Amino acid sequence: MSSGGNPYQLDTAIEMAKREIFITYGHTTSVGRKTLKKYGNNTAVGTTEEDITLNGGTEVYLTTNGIDTISSSDAADAGNIYIEGMTIVGSILTFVSQIIVVDGQNKVLLTTPLARCTRMRGDHDGSIYAYEETAISAGVPVDTSKIHCTMSGDDNTSLKAGISVASTNYFVMTGWWSTLGKSAGSAAADMRLKFSSLEDAALPGVFYTDEIRSVSANSPLDASFHMYEIVRPNTDIIITGQASSGSLDIHAGFYGFFADIVDGSTLTADGWVVQK
């Protein structure tokens, strides 16, 4: 819908996001291919900040494609596991999806090794682990720092409040949320939405806090952005939590849509993008 006499000025925040991407970064983008809802769970967040993932702790993000193996904690598990992630070359992230047949507690190599493992889905009884090559015990990596994604048998999906943005698109985040599960009592937690851009010339791969909010049993977090948060290509996103005391069950996630980089654009004299 046009505004006034300018056919290129659209009265939507989506068009404003596309314009800001062009003005700030020089990329023309197309919106409409895909939305994203990402969510995670950590059942035992303590007083030290850690990721809202089934893995817990703080994931070490790789600069090589070192995530190459999966296995299950259940010896009877067999069948397909759908895996999403990113490969890396220098600072360039490329989206990859693959289907791997799990073989119980035995190691199975990925078809395409990954630098990021962002999602797993499948129907299995045990926990499925995606990890760097390391020793295992009954299908579970002994060195838990090598684990980059976990899928529980209860949920049949990985609960990881994190994603990576490929080199071919921007992610326009429209909001994020968090709640405390089970019986939280009077406990509370500080929640952080964090970004890490591999394109940051000064500090590539260093996470910084974009927002920090508090959440309690009586005060959940539901933050919708009036002006959308623009996340650059080749950027990692994660939500972390830090509890006031004890061991808290924390759920968190975010949502938004992709703005794909396209070729061909001009900028009018009044500063609006004309997409060819």
C-alpha cells in the first residue's frame, strides 16, 4: 500500500526493515519465503549464566566443520533423524539439511559435517546427540563440551533457543519470550538475548548482549518488537539464563522472518528502494 504520492514508500514495518537493510548494509532483500519460530528448554539453570538448550552449559561455537557424528542413548533406536545446521568457510555460513539413519548407541557419521547444529527431529526413545568426534559411553559423549545439539526422546525435537543466520539472508526478529516451568516459587532469572557476528572485523565470533530482561513465576517475558530487530548474515543467536538461586526449569524462544538477499536495486532521490 502506497503512502502519499510516493509509490515506493510502504506503510509497514516490514518495508521499513527492508529499507534499513539497504541503507545500512547495501543489500536489497525479498521477504515472504519463510518465517521462523525457535524455542528451547534448560531444566536446571543455576546461578551461573548458561544457554537455554537441553545441553545446558555454554556452547563453544566452531570455526571448522567439526560436528560430524550422532548416536543415541538407547541401543534399540533406529530410523531417520532430520538435522539442520550450517557449514562454515572463513566467516561464511551456509545452511545445510540432511537425514541420517541412527544406529542405536553406535556412532554414525553425518553426510555433511557441520560447524553449527541448530535443529534435530525424529521419533526415538533415547536422547540423540550431535557432536564432534570423541569417546562415548552407551552412546553418550563422555566429554559433554563436544555436544552441539541434543534431542530428547520425550519431545522428538531438539529444544535449542538458538539459531545461525546464513550468508544469503538477514533475520528480522519480531520478538522473544521466556517462562519458568514447574514450581519456581519465588525464584527469578535474568534472560539475555545475545548475538555474535562473524562479520565483526574487531571481534568476530564474540557474543554480546542485545537485551536483558528478568522473568519470574508471576512475570513471564513476552517482548514484541515494534520496530523489528535486524540480524545480519553470518550471525549466531542464542538466549541464555541466570537464576537467582537453586536450579530453575526455563523455557525461552524467539520468532521472526527471513529477508533474503536479492540482486538488482536502485535508490530513489528521496531515499526509497526500488527493487528490480
